Amino acid sequence: MNIHRNANAKATPGPTTDADGAVNVNVGTIGILGAGQIGSQVARLAVAAGHDVVISNSRGPETLAGLVAELGPRARAATAEEAARAGDVVVVAIPLKNYAQVPVEPLAGKVVIDTGNYYPQRDGRIPELDDESTTTSERLQGRLPRSKVVKGFNHIYAHELTEHGRPAGTPDRRALVIAGDDAGAKAVVTKLLDAFGFDTVDAGLLREGWRIQRDTPGYGPRRNAEELRRDLAAAKRYVEM
Ligand SMILES: NC(=O)c1ccc[n+]([C@@H]2O[C@H](COP(=O)([O-])OP(=O)(O)OC[C@H]3O[C@@H](n4cnc5c(N)ncnc54)[C@H](OP(=O)(O)O)[C@@H]3O)[C@@H](O)[C@H]2O)c1
């Protein structure tokens, strides 16, 4: 494992809002829904970057004792509802088929990072994704109308999250795509990703998220920012493939 930050780092707690409404990027606690491949890796990055972590799964906090012991004193396990409530920023890292279980009210007003991808064999057929009339993260935004959903972490293999991060300014640093409708929320996520070891490429609004969906050129391979921008521009809809 190659997390470039050390566990003595200390994030400034609590988000604040400027007089002009811009969100400051002081994220203390990161709530995580899902403790599988992606959720556990985001938790490792968050702890290494100095954040507190509240992580959850579907079976209950007691089943996460081993992960929490590994993560150390900055992490605790909780129910999904508690993790959603505790997080200044909350990461949704559960299969798409379970999105109807994402708590709504505790996430109101918060930046919510959506890691989800659509795999019909896992998630079942979702007609509006099959016909590409919407995107995965727009669906989550629809469920969470008072949250600020940002698409993130969806196109990197989970294990690479702790292997490919590098300090800002490293030549050829890996970049990750974000998309979202709220510029302040995207600034928060960009700052987080930077602390986690990655450059960011903004694909635009949530509806542009299809450009980094499964089977697009940028989905999976290690890319720097310039390469990833090229991939986004070259992406094709499923109907065009
Ligand atoms: N794996 C990757 O490399 C990767 C990369 C990028 C994006 N993604 C995407 O990220 C999402 C998560 O993938 P994953 O690979 O991390 O899945 P995973 O390893 O199967 O883990 C899913 C996690 O979600 C939890 N969960 C399910 N329903 C929940 C609920 N209602 N509340 C809280 N937790 C719940 C599960 O808990 P239990 O075990 O207790 O059921 C489990 O911890 C998917 O959409 C996937 O396509 C995955």
C-alpha cells in the first residue's frame, strides 16, 4: 500500500460557508455508506489525510470491527443513517441496486460523492440508464434533492486508490473525473481528491457523467489530467458504440 500522506496529518474540522455562499473546504468528518472495495479504500485515504471517518455497511457496525481496528482511532463504524448524519462530506459506495436505501434527510445540504456505476447483471435492468435518458449520479441527485451530489471515484479500481496517489505537483500525477451541478461542492471534492493524491478533471454537470461510465475510454486506465480530458472528449454513448 502506498498512501502518500501520513496518519499524523490533521484536517481542519467542519465545513463553513462564506458570506457569498461559497462553501469552504474544511472537511472534518467523512461519512461513508458502504464498506466494501471502494468504501474501505476511501476510508483509508481519508484517515491518512487526517479526517475522521464514520463508515457503514448493510449488516451493521459490529461487522466492521476489523476494518475499524485497521483504520485506527480516527474511524468508527455506525449505521448508514448515522454515517450520513456524521459526515461533513458523505461518500456513497454501495451497489446501485441499493440506492433506494440511501437516507435522505441526514444528507440534506451536504456534499455527497457518488461512486456508483451501473452493472445490469448486478443491479438489474434500469430502463432510464439503458436508454441513457439519465445518468447514475443524476438518479442519486433526484433521490437527494437537497444534497449536492458530485460524481467521483467511479472509474478507478479500488485497490489503486491507495497505490496511485501522489503529492500535488508530481509529474504525470493520476487524475480522476468529477461531475456535478454545484460548483462549490465540486471545489470541496477537488480539494479532497488533491489531499488524497489525485488531480481532478471536471467533466461538467452531472448529466455529463456518462462520459466516464462503464466502457468509455477513461473508465479504468491510469490517466493524467490531459489524457483524461482527451478520453472524456472521445467518449461515446452506448448506442453509438
Ligand atoms: N470495486 C471497484 O473497483 C469500484 C471502482 C469504482 C466504482 N465502483 C462502484 O462503487 C460502488 C460500490 O462498489 P464496491 O466494489 O465497493 O462494492 P462492494 O465491494 O460489493 O461493497 C458494497 C458495500 O455496500 C454496502 N451496502 C449495501 N447496501 C448498503 C446500504 N443500504 N447502506 C450501507 N451500506 C450498504 C455493503 O455492505 P454489506 O457487505 O454489509 O452488504 C458493502 O459494504 C458500485 O456502484 C461500484 O460499481 C467500484
